[in-house]
Amino acid sequence: MASDSRTNAGHDQVNVARKMHVFAQPGERVFILLSSGSLSCTQSIITQLRRDFDEGKGLAQAPSLYDAARIIGEEVRRVSDMDRAALERDEFKFNVNFIVGGQVRGELPGLFIVYPQGNPLQASEDSPYLQIGETKYGRPILDRGIRFDKTTLEEAAKYALLSLDSTMRSNVTVGPPIDLLAYGVDELEITRQRRFTANDPDLVKIGVRWEQALRQAVARLPQIRFRVGRDSSQPQSPQEESIVLVEPPNPSDAAAVQASQRPPERGA
């Protein structure tokens, strides 16, 4: 689970607010919520969920993660009933989304998205990750990298950071601090969690090395060559390609050629 912390109400009102929320009873249940959308509405929902949880109600009694997602959805609808009409009167859209992941003791772990209407959708083998908020810039990395049956927890954490790094690079409404949390099956407690500030050396290192790796990967792709002319004496088919792809030279082959052309060393 990973989230940024930037919220905005226009270009001149940019603030920092935590979008990751943990509800845990060690040994019994762990729920991690990520939120996006209207900050005032998500705060109202989280406040009520936290109040009920501390009183032993709501999420504290959910028998499964699916039931937890339903409880969150019910709270979304309650806040919608209170605030939607006033928001829409002033042409503001009621827009809140949640991701909830975690586990109840004796049940399988899972991951759900809860929509503004309160209905939940579960991640699956075919859709092994979920996103909310500004998703388009970070999605291609996840689509190409995340594999349900092969991606380790450590690799997933790197993909999450890279996805957010790419989003921050292309969209100023997403920004640090970055919250990262990893939960392992049947742990039933939070043991791996970290917040990365804007100048965190590890976060900077991830971004720099990813950019360098992208440039190196592009350099290893087939080279694109443009044909700038042709022999006028030779007929040319209208379908003849004017752009061709050529495999780049293999560095090891180039080194072998240079070695073979090197003059013999003088020796005894």
C-alpha cells in the first residue's frame, strides 16, 4: 500500500494531508485504508470509522475483509446523504474513493476498492492491484510489472514507489511525503511502514536510478533509421518503408573486433 500526501483546492491552495489510515487490533485484525477525492468528505468518513472502531463497533466487529469494505461503503453513503446536496448546489461533485486491504484472523487477506456510491470491488488474479486518485501516469509501470503469482512483496513495494515517482514527475497535484506499508499474510500486525519526505535520500535514489535505467533500456532497443533518399534509377514501391529498425551493435562484439584489430604487443 502506498500513497502521496498532497491535496489541493486550486493552484494557490496546496496542503499536506495523510491519505493512509490504519485500523489494527494486533493478533485479531488489520485494515489499511487509502483515500482519494474530497478531503473534507474523506475526513468525515475516517473520523466516524475511527470513532466506531475505538468503541468496539464497525470495523472492530467486521467478520471478514469483505464485510469491512461494506462497512466503509455504508459510511460513505451516510456522508453522501449529509453533504452531497449542499456540494452539488455549488457545483462540487461528491467524489471519494477508498482502497481497503488487510485481514481478519482466520480469514484470507484481500484488497477492495470502495466507490463513491459505497459499493466495493475486489482485486483478483486478473486484476492484481488497485488504484485511486491520479492513476494514469503510474498505471503503465504496474501493468507491465505486477504479476499475481510471481511478484514478491519486496518487488511490489518498489513498483509502488516507481508508480508514484512517475506520477509526481508528470502531475503537480501529487506529491510527497510518500507513505509505504507492506503487510504479509497472517501477520495480523503492522511491522513494515515508512514515510518518505521530498528530500529523503532513498526516495531520491529510486527516482534517479529509475530515470537512468529507462535511458539505458531505450539505448538497447532497436535503432530507428530514417531513409533520406533513394537511387532514382531503381524503382520504388509505394509501400517501401522510409523508417527502418536496426539492431544496435552488441558491446561485447565491438570489444572483440577492437581486440582483433589491435597490433600485437612486443614481447620476449
